[in-house]
Amino acid sequence: MGKLSCRSLCCMGPPRAASPAGSAVDATAGVRVKVSDRYVEIKNGIFELTLSNPDGIVTGVRYNGVDNLMEILNKEDNRGYWDLVWNPPGQKTGIFDVIKGTEFRIIYHDENQAEVSFTRNWDPSLEGKAVPLNIDKRFIVLRGSSGFYTYGIYEHKEGWPDFGLGETRVAFKLRKDKFHYMALADDRQRIMPMPDDRLPPRGQPLAYPEAVLLVDPINPDLRGEVDDKYQYSCEDQYNNVHGWMSFDPPIGFWQITPSDEFRTGGPLKQNLTSHVGPTMLAMFLSAHYAGDDLSPMFTNGEYWKKVHGPVFMYLNSSWDGSDPTMLWEDAKVQMMIEKESWPYSFALSDDFQKTEQRGCVSGRLLVRDRYIDDGDLYASGAYVGLALPGEAGSWQRECKGYQFWCRADVDGSFYIRNIVTGNYNLYAWVPGFIGDYKLDATLTIASGDDIYLGDLVYQPPRDGPTMWEIGVPDRSAAEFYVPEPNPKYVNRLYINHPDRFRQYGLWERYAELYPDSDLVYTIGQSDYSTDWFYAHVNRKVDENTYQPTTWQIKFNLDSVSPGSAYKFRVALASSARAELQVFFNDKDRGVPHFATGLIGRDNAVARHGIHGLYWLFNINVDSAWLVQGMNTIYLKQPRNQSPFQGLMYDYLRLEGPCGC
């Protein structure tokens, strides 16, 4: 069975726990814990972790001869911390909350392991002032391990006040005088700007605060580039290891996430990773590239409990600082070790289930589309997963429970392991086919279960033969035309890069390509890789004025079957406060033949994504709307208050009547 794993996986020698550069290292030393009024210090002969008492903030990490890898210029509560954003009912603006414990406990300590807890409990006297959650932050240090683990247990008790949760994560802010090189994939790593470079006069703000043009950076080699943390976002399925490297001394500080089970929105959900600071994030829940659909609301006093993590903060070092790839390659090996060790046997909370407490589900997924093949097809490479019960496709908006995903083998076989006990639906989608599969039955997973489902058959939406199609049904707009960036707004990392869509300002290139009239795509002549712009955006007229745009699809019909039903299927890869209106051969009629209404808040255009959430619209087409000869479908996006209102298409298909 295929795995969801880092694309940059490689095979290499054993990892280096630590290579001392002027410091004594004893990898066999036992774990020691020292508790004082203000601090908790945990060390194991390789590194030393300092946490504030009872807050549970990471104030210091001593390693490889460096007294503190955390940013010593920051206040102690602004170095390594858990945080969240929440809002009481009726309040739109989120409240940012750095989670500080009020009680410290040693959960367990011996020579081989230390696990400590920092808890913050809610009571009714805090209503409206604090998020109604009991939070238990845990930190673990193991003997011989070059790094530390952290996880958090969040609990909303029955009858407690309603609230919304917009984001929760762990953030680490490292020393800016040491860590200048950032990596999150083999082909996504570079020397980064300094935080001072983002401030005037060194940096010039662009269309939104996160994007800055480097006018006079401290490192002159970066002059003229754009910096934006969203250029380093990553789908969760590939977001397993990222972090920073120091050259003097050669040290890596990495954030490794060994499982996606506690992250929301499924494998395609995009999240922030590392960015200028130097900052490193472990994102558990966010609305990025999705909008409020991925911000859970807790209502009517519902009970909720969830374990976020554990995630691993890995430290490595080498003798030679001239080649940063050495530390990166080692971090990838460690990432695979962590993934293979999941679920961890050493995390001691009863709420974190171990291997023997979990279950497994397997089977084979087939695709039945008689207009493609008379026989059932293997759902090769299908995404198959378990998430809380809901409608088909609801997993991409699910944000309260756990999710468990795998990729099917070439013959459609899948095996989902280590599933936390509970009730789930089984969901799937198959690259190359539109729509979503859901197994009708609810699956109840009990400890030790190994459920074999046999052959499952997905019948994707289909009413008739394909008359024409545009794009590839893969929930992304990457196959369409992504323009070169404006030379004034370049991130050099993404020049001639597969992720060229991550360049800043590409939305403005549409008006330059189509200054007076909009895109026209002719079936049989046009090529979607060069003639279909990656995003259906507004046309900029002047600084604050934007014009709606209407694209055209022209196609010829040799004949039209009177009284027959045609079907127009439109799969969207993204929508940001946009609307799709569809007109068949009559763009001036008062009411469109089809309209989605205002949909989506994923902001993928502005955030350099190539997709957000997936939408599928199946439009019945009356034969009276079509003509023999040349036809035109008009696709209008009428919302024009902002340059970032727009759509991305995944795939479009016109189906003819049965038997035509």
C-alpha cells in the first residue's frame, strides 16, 4: 500500500544524534530533571531543555556548545510556546492566547525517560475571559535522543460555554544570529532574509502585510526579492519535516510531525511551516486555505477531547558547515524513524492510544465508469481515509476528530493502520475522476480490530459520454497556465520550479495578458496548459478598481438531440468570496442558466496556493440552450471588490446524452 510520506525521502546512513563541536556529549547518560521555583530543566547528556515553571514555555535549548538555540533577545514567553486563537459566541475577531500552565507535575521520570505536564484548567469564574478548555501540555525527553517531544490534550467538558477555535499550534522562535538557512523539501530550501529586512525602510509592504519587497536587506544578495510566509506553505501529506540550519556552528533544529491523524481537513489541507523569524511551526488546526469551514464551533455544551501530537523537535549537527544538505538528509532519515515508531509507545497520557489499543481497516477500491471501460478499473493511487461520520467529501471540512489516510496501491488495495477507536465513515477520492466516494456503513473501530472490507466500487458522477474536457481531475489547478512573475516581485527559489504558482502577484498578470478582452478557449484548438489561466480573477483597472471577468469556452456540435439532457460538470479547486455564473450561448440574459451564489473563503489566490477546498457542480443542460454548429459557454465571476476574489478550476467536462 502506498504511504502518505515526504516526497523528499531518500536512503542514507544512520542518523547522528549529535556530533560534538567543542562540547562534551554523553549519549548514554541518563535523563535528569531539575525543578526550581521558576524553571524545569531536563537533560540527557546530548542537550538540555529549559521550561518555565509553571507556564511550560520553552525558554532554552542548550546543544552542541551553544547555550541557547532559542531567540535570547525575545522575552522568555516568546520563544517556544503552544498557542491558540478562540472566539466567544457572536464575536468575529479571534482572541490570541499563549497557553501558560498554572500547575506543573512530573508524570514520570527515570534514567530512560522524563515526561512532564503543565496544565491550565477552566472554571466558570473565567467565562468570557479564557477559552473554556482544560489544557494539558506535555514534554518528553528520552535517553539517547537528540531532541524532545511535545503534545497537548484539550478538553471541553459537557455543559461548558460555546466557543469557536480558529487555530492552535506550537511555535518556536530561534536565534536570528545563528539560523539563516531554512528547508522544508529537497527543492524548497534557501538562505532566508532577516526579520529586520521585513521592516521599513529595509522592506516595503505589498498588497497585504505578510508580503514584503526586500528593498535594502542586510544580505545584499536578497535585494529585490519578495518574502511571504505563505510561499512556504505545504500540504499536510508532505508536511513531515521542516526547520532551520545554522552554519556556525553547523546545527539543525527540525520540527518533525510523524502522523497527520491529529491535523484537520485531510491530507490536502495546507498549512504554514517555517518562515522568517527564524520561526518554526507545528500546525494542528487552522483556517488557512479553507476559511471558517475549518474553524470548529463548539455549541450546546458538547463534550470534546482531542490529543494534538506528539510532535518531535529534532537537533542535529555536523563537523562541516559548508554543506547544509548533510543536516537536511539526516533530518529526513530521522523523520522516517519517527513515522515508523508511530504511535509512540512512550507517551504516557491515557488519552493517547498505543498500537495495541488501535485498529486497522483494509480492502480494495475499484472505479466503475462504463463510458471509459466496460470493466471495473483499479483505483490506483486513490486517497482512502477514515474521518468522523458525515456526507461524501465532508472530510475536507472536518475539524473536530481524528483522520487516518493512505494511498491505494496500483491495484486499488488499501490498508489503513493505527486507527484510534471510535465511529467513522470511510471516504475516498481517486485522481483522474471527479467526485467523492463514501462507504454507506458506519465503521466502529475497537481495539485490536483488523477489518477487511473486500472490494468497494466507486461510481463517479457520469450521465453520458464525454464530448470534451478541460484539465485533469486532481483537485488542483497546477496543470493550467501559470505565468512568469513580474520581474519586480520574484522569489528566486521558485524560478523554474514545479511550484512556480508560489510567486507573488501572479493574479495581476491576467490583466496584462488580457488587457481589453477576456480569455477565450476553443475546444480542439486551445491547449489548457498554455491557454487556460490558472485562476479566474478580476481585471485590475486602476489602483482600487477591479472589473469582473467572463471567460468563454467555444465548441462545435455537429447536431443537437432535441429534448435530450446534456450535463456540464465543473470541478473547482478553489473559491475565495467568489461566484460562478454559467451562461449557454446567451451572456446577456438577465439570469444565468446556473449560478453557485457566493462561495468559499480559502484565499488561495492571495496565499500562493494552487488549490483550496474542492467544489463539484453538476449542471443540467437543456438541449434548447445549445445549437448545431458553434456554441459558447460563458463563465462569469461577478464579484469584484478585491483582487483576491476569484476561482481556480480543477476540471470541466461536457457530457452528451446517453447513446449520442
